[in-house]
Amino acid sequence: MILLLVAQLASLQGLDQQLLASRSATATLEAWCRDHHLADPPRIVAKVVDGAAKRPTADQLKRLAVTSAHDVMFRHVRLVCGSHILSEADNWYVPSRLTSEMNRVLDTTDTPFGKAVASLGPTRETISTSVSSQPDALFEIHAVLYTRDHKPFSEVAEVYQRGLLDDDVQAITLARAGQNQAIVAGDLERISTYWTDDVTVRRALGIPMTGKAEVRKAFEAPKPPEPHTVYQRLTGDVMVSAQWPLAYESGKWEGHLDTATGQVVIGGEYSAQWVKRDGRWLIRSEVFVALTCAGVGCQSAALP
């Protein structure tokens, strides 16, 4: 479940969409590495993984517009930024459609494929995308690369890794997932461990709350016949300051009737300030805004 939540975070942060829209996965990953401070300098290196070559299938030969497997080269690489493994990829490419210098660079250096072939003006056509079932992996993209005159020259099967998320982003993401699980379980003590003592919250309909004890009361189960709402936060983005022990989280929230899989009766957007204390990230402030409702969720009035 935790890995799935991490995968959802990467997707919601838009990286998968950036990769799908990009002409170069390498350039997109290099920008990601820079913007998320994964390494200094934010340089992407391709580390070739030795192993048995994977022969292209008949469908791959057709997509690459060649008649024989002898026309295709294969390599398996890890794209690394600093100490972070960002992706692993199988790459079937047609050397005759590259320049001799491109082939030399691929054979003798750690230059990523996308950077080596950049002068071809490549474009990508996606074959498939999926959430990965592999350990420590987030999502997968299968695509064909074309030259500027639309000749296919490479097919890639890319598996994007958990290393895309820096350690602080992972810690905040897993903390939010942990609090979501505590909310589902109705464990008030555990829910409270994710806040600072002086936490402030502006509830979805405008009611302010100050301090851990007051915020905790909002999660107490109501007495029947009052409806019970189970809240879940769906992280959309996490940004960590390079200067201070502070982070910003934003995303969507949902209120489900009775259980975490029950009807969504209210929902909207939220933002949170996290602070790192004694090596642990805690929520210091949250703002929730209600934007949609259904059924009993529409019965409460907003604070004027």
C-alpha cells in the first residue's frame, strides 16, 4: 500500500505527464534532478547493466521498421543522478540510423541515450504506461523514438524508480500516508503524532483550530445517528526548502461516508506547512477548502 501511495505521488506531481509530453526523457529527468535538489551538479549518468541481451520481438521489429534482429542493438541502463537511481530502461535501437559519433558515444561513455541522439530532433510516441509492480519502482513507460523526419530509431521500456523522490519528500509522503491509515483506524493517538503541539488548522468550511488537543477532537467519532466521515488526503506536490527545515505540501482531500471506501460526500483542496524537528517531519499548519459535496456533506454551512 505504501509503495502504491508513493507511486500515486509521483504521478500526481506530474512527472509521468512531463515524460509523456517530452521529446527527451533525459532532459526531463535532469530538470527533475535539479529542481528537487537530488544532486549537485544535477547531471544524469547512464550506467550500463551487463546481462543477456533481449532480442527484439516481431512486433518491435515492425515498429522499428527493420526486417532482422541483426539490425537492432540492445542495452540495459540505469539513469543515475548523484546517488539516486531515477530509472532503469531496456533500449532496442537501430545503429544505422544514428551517426558514427553517436554510436561511439554510446559504446564508450556514460552519456545517456537521449543526450547522445539529441541532434536527431527526436520525438516520442507512447505505446503504454502503467503503475509498476516491481519493488522500489513507481511507474513504467513504453515508447518508440522517431527522428525529426519520423523514422523510428529506438524503442524503450522505462521503469521509473523511487529514487526520483528525495529522502525528505519520501519521508513527508510516507508520514501523510501513515496519518491517513491512522484516520481510517480511528487511532487518535497515532493521528496526533504527525502534528506539532502548536499546530493550526483552518477546517474545510472555515472553522479555525489551534493546538494538537483541539485538532484531535475533530477526529473523534460522532455519536449515532450523526454520520461518520472518514477523511483522506491525496498528496499532489511536496516542495522542500534547500535553506530551512521547512516543506510545503498541497493536494486534494476527500470525506468518505462511514469508511475510507464509502461515498465521497465532501472534498476539495488543501495545503500544509511541514517542519523538521529532531530529524522528523511534522505538520505545523494546514488549510482545507471545501469545494464539492454530495448528500449529507452539503448540509453544513460555511463560516461567513
